[in-house]
Amino acid sequence: MHEVNHAKFEKEFGGKVFFVYSTKSSERKKTIYNTEVIKQIRNEIIRLKD
């Protein structure tokens, strides 16, 4: 479903698209479920800066 839009974004801006999923940990707070994406995002930011 998102494949075409992600490819278009990558072509236009040169960066990858990431999904951050969260779960509700309390009434007012959410927790990132897929924490490995944080490292991937950091690596992508570094790659784009170079």
C-alpha cells in the first residue's frame, strides 16, 4: 500500500521512510514498540548529512 509513495519520497528527497509504532503504556503516555527503528533513523540522518 505504501510502496509507491515511499519510492516517490526516496527519489524526491533521497531519504528513507520509517514507521514508528507506539503502544499505550498509561493513560497519558505512549511507548515506542519498535525501538530498533530509532537506530535506523539515526543512521539515516548521518548518511544524509554526509
